Amino acid sequence: MSTLNKPQEIILSPGSIVTLSKTNAAAFHAQMKDMIKDTGYGLFEYVEVLKFFEKVKEQISGSSQSGIPEDKEFTSMVRDEVAKWGKAATTERGVKIELAETGSTYDFSKCADPELTKLEAEAEAASAKVKARKEFLKGVSSRGLEVLCEGGEVVTIYPPAKSSKSSYKVTLPKS
């Protein structure tokens, strides 16, 4: 029997140092899922903890969707600590933390390029028209609607196909 695809077992005990890796993350999740299936306990607690750490990550990295700014002070603390070791540091658990430039931004407002200004205005107008047309199409009857095109041709248009994905939603209390 091949053990190539068998998840590595993770044993957490006092004083042990677990290597934190992508493979171990998959193995940990598989173990948790199996434990929950086997015992019938811990499902909601596991989901709660996952959601909590997702929110902790948002506090550090920021979230434009939630309106949470990046914690630049924390990022600076981590960068300062890594810099003490050079350009990278590796923890006892094998995690490498390194200095990195993670994104570039360009401010085109200073370019004074009339062609760019014109194209941006056209793109914004086109985007608004596309959004309005999609909203219109959502309201079309499932039987279809005959419309007259610019060339005089009559075509039948239909509403968009709608699908959804079943999952779950986790909401942490505010305090």
C-alpha cells in the first residue's frame, strides 16, 4: 500500500514542536474532520476558531470589504524583527518569514494624459451601461422578450441563468 497520498499525522503534545507547513495544514484539517465525524463533537468549536482566526488575519492584513485598515504598526514590527536577522528568518517550526515588496501602486493622476482621461471616461460610461443592461436582463420574463436590433433584425432575449452555491455562514458576536 502506497503512503504517498496518506496525510501525515500531527501529534500535539506539551513541549513538542510541530512543523507548520502546507502539508501539515491539510493533515491537521483531515484529522480534525475525522475526529469530529468519529466522535460527533467539536464541529461548531472548530468552525468558531477558524472564523476567529480569519478575523484576526483581517485585523493584521486589513480588509477593504469590511473597511478594516492594515495594521501597519504590526507589519512594521514584524519587518523590524526580520531585519535583525537579515532579509529572512526561519522559526523553530520551519516557517520562513522574509522581507518582501508585496504590491506596487501607480498614481496616474499626475500624468496629465488627455488620451487616458478620455479612455477612463469611456470605460466608466460603458461599465455603467453594462450594469444597467444586466439589471434589465434580470427582469426579462423566462418566455423571452422580442427586441428590435439596430439593423432591423428582431431577436428574442432571455433572462440570465441563475445558480447558487449551498454553504454556511459564520458570524462572530461584536463583543
